[in-house]
Amino acid sequence: MTYAADRLYEEVAYVAYHFHWDLDQILDLEHGVRHQFIDQIGSINERISAGE
């Protein structure tokens, strides 16, 4: 199964925006690890939005 390029760009942009990592650092992450970071960023954003 191939991973859609649009989805990959979206994930890279999300991590880069929040962590200021460069493209190579993000692309070097395994798919599962990248998703763990995405989940954590989402959780952090939710807590900030909730005022915690």
C-alpha cells in the first residue's frame, strides 16, 4: 500500500509548524513514530484550547 502524497505533506507541515523541524528530520521518522508525534501535538493543542 502506498501512502498518499497529499496526506504525507499534511503530516509534515503539521509537525514542522509545531516543532520547527526540517523536512529531512520529519521524513526520517518511521510512519508510526510520526503519527505518535501528530497525536501528541493534537493533545497539546486541545489542552491549550481548553485553557489547561
